[in-house]
Amino acid sequence: MIGRKCLLSALCIMMFFCGYSSVHAEEIKFQDVSKDHWAIDTIQWAVKEKIVDGYPDNTFKPEQVVGQKEFITLLIRTFKPSDFSPDDPNNTGDWSYPYMTFAFSYGWYVIVPFHQPKGSDIGLARGQAAKIIADATGKNYNQQDSIRYLLDNGIVEGKIDNSFEGFKEGDPLTRAEALTMIKRVHSKLDKLQKSPKETVKYEPKSEK
């Protein structure tokens, strides 16, 4: 009887902790993301997948503008490419170094500013993010053609609607929008691709 009671107790404790972990995982909350926030499902997905974290003050800052380094990092963390390594002997302590090195090696569009302070980042516009994504699908179009290609193939969606104008290429890209884009790309693309060196003109399917 004692052995049976111990076993039952152990099972109860195991069920309690498993149940707690499951509930805890489903209840990722940030004080600045309401239950009816338009991107709450995507934000929770990204946190659970360890793609992104919130801030120490329990905020997520969904409307904060995403930097280029941050966006590329989110993209790589989402796909987890087998040839990416976070460890590099040449790294001098910059957290973004392995991610940016990977982006350069794949020929992606990267803005290299002059006199950029160490550790700083460049805020991305929606069109610039579209160019990076198009490159990551194995294409090399200019920014406007990248947007048209992504919209035509359902890889991303517009901000207002799915027209070129509705994409709003010049608007700053927020954290919530960045994750929404990347999650959709992940559902459409098996793995990250290298971008060809030569820029070509995009030809919509209807015009071929």
C-alpha cells in the first residue's frame, strides 16, 4: 500500500508540474500587449519559439521600430539554418556579428552606414525589410520589385491592402509587423536562400 501511495503521489506531482508548465506556456503576457491586440498570437508564437524576448520591465514594445540587425536576427532565429553558427573567433563581443556575417555571406541587402557607433542599429522601413525577405527567398530584385514579387506570391501582406501602394514601403517597420512578416515567410519558405549577385527585373506572372 505504501508503495502504491508513493507512486500515486509521484504521478500527481508530475501531472501538476506538467499542467503548470503547459498553462504557463500558454499565458505569456506583457503589460503593453492586450488580449485583443492584433498581433498577440504572433507575439506569443515568437516568444514560445525563442525567436524574441520581451523587456525586463515585462513589456514587449510591439510598436517600437525594428532595426536592421534585429530584423535579420529574427529571420535567422526563425529558420535556424544548419550552416549558421553563433560562435565566431573573429567576434569582438558584438551580439549581432554572427547574424550580420551570415547575411553578408548569403548576399542579402544590408545597409552599411558611415560612422555608425558600435552597438547601434538602423531603423528599417517596410520596403527595406521586403528587400531583405526577397533576397532570403533566393531572388535579387530592387526594393519596389521585391515588394511586388512578395505580394504577388502571397509571401507577405500589405499594411492597408495587398496592393503595392497598400504595402506602405516607406512606413517604419514595427516589432509586431516584423514578426508577422517573418511568421508568414516561414509558412511559405522551407529554408533561407542565398541571393544572386545580379539584380534582375521582376516580371509578374500575369505579364509573362
